[in-house]
Amino acid sequence: MEQARARDAATPQPYASAHVPEQAGSGQPARPRIPEQARIPEQARGEHTHSEPPAPRTVQRHSVRGQILEALRTALVDGELIPGEVYSAPVLGERFGVSATPVREAMQQLAIEGAVEVVPNRGFRVAVRTARELAELAEVRAMLEVPVMLRLARTVPATRWAALRPLADATAAAAATGDRAAYAETDRAFHRAVLALSGNQQLVMVADDLHRRSQWPLTSAPVTRRADLVADAAEHMALLEALVAQDLAVVQSLVREHFTGADG
């Protein structure tokens, strides 16, 4: 799995000099690609007609902040926000077509999650990940999820597992396109659905946060190949089939391999 592959990745280089990256040949800061669904609609920026009352400021800010947060998370997974680089909220705000405030709020959330760190009077530096850190995340996820999956394998009826097949299919479809951001989201959705069968929502939230953190790329790691995504998605399908068949030996082997890349 991706965590196992990350463990073998080279240790990243020290921080590059902190700056806002420039567009090649233009002298302008590079603009992270924003997925179409994350683009901020004109009305969401607070514009309104005289015949239409403005939306409450608190609701509007939360909506814009949420969209910016998702756009930044996508840019992180895609490697468009470069580890070690510093990005200023005003500059990113100009690129997104919003004020610096929702960008700064979204970045503060990413700082809580460990994706960036605050650089006083400059902006936010994207965290430099290490192979050891990703390996530790994989180990903690395995400690949480493997026992739960094995218990569920013994207690959940086959029909409940079969109902998750569309989610496994979604990971395969995203992997086939090579879209890392789409795959990251469908991958987490599949794992959330499996863990939700335990009825423990705290477990689902904690495991999802760890999963999200494990998806941020290393500085020196090569771009994830489509073949790697396809292989990872195939593990989801194989696991689901084993759960439907209630083949506990295969389930145990697959879940441990999925997290650690090692048998047993």
C-alpha cells in the first residue's frame, strides 16, 4: 500500500528557502489548480443585488472557508503546494478571488492538522514529511483499524458488505484515471464506510484524520503512478470479496498487508 511504499522513500532534503513559488517565465506566483467543484461562485464572495438581501456574514464566511480548505487539501495531495515553501494568505486569496481572511482561516485549520506551520509575518510553510512519519501513521492506523475489521468480519452479514461494493468501485474508477485527489477522497470514503459498521463514530473520525494525514506526499517521493493507485484499489475489492465470503484467513492477511505491506 502507499504507506508501505512511503517507508522506503528517501529522506527529504532540508527546507528550501521560504518563498511563494513563481509561475515559470512570468515572475508571478504560481497558482494552485483549483478543481471545478471547489471554485468560489460569484455570489459566495458576498456580491448581491439590491433586490436580494445579503447572506449572513457568518454563514457566508464558513462557506467560502470550507471551499478554500477543500481546494488547499486537494493541492496538497496533488503536490501543487510544495513542501518547505511558504505561501502568503493575501497572494493565495488573489488567486482564489477572495479576501485573505478565509484563506488564512483555512490555513489555520491545516496548521491544526499538521499540514502547514505558521511563519510569523510571512504566511504558512507546507510541512516537510519524512518516510518515518508516514510509516508511524501507517502503524497507528493498523493498530486502530485492523482489530476492528477482523471483529466486523466475524459479525457483519455478507449483505452489509456487498452494499459497500459501489464505494470499492469508485476507488477503482478514480485510480484508473490517475487522479490522486479523487482517489484520496474515494479511498477515505471506503474506509469510513467499513469502520462505520462498528457503530463507533469517534473511531471513524480519528481514523479518518489519520488517513488524511497519511495521504500528503513526501518531498522527495516520486509522483504516485496510476499503476500504484490501481493496485491499491484492487486491494479494496479483494478485501470486500473476502468479507462477503467471510473468509477470515484471507481477510486477516489482506488488512495487514493493506496497512503495513507485510504478511501476518
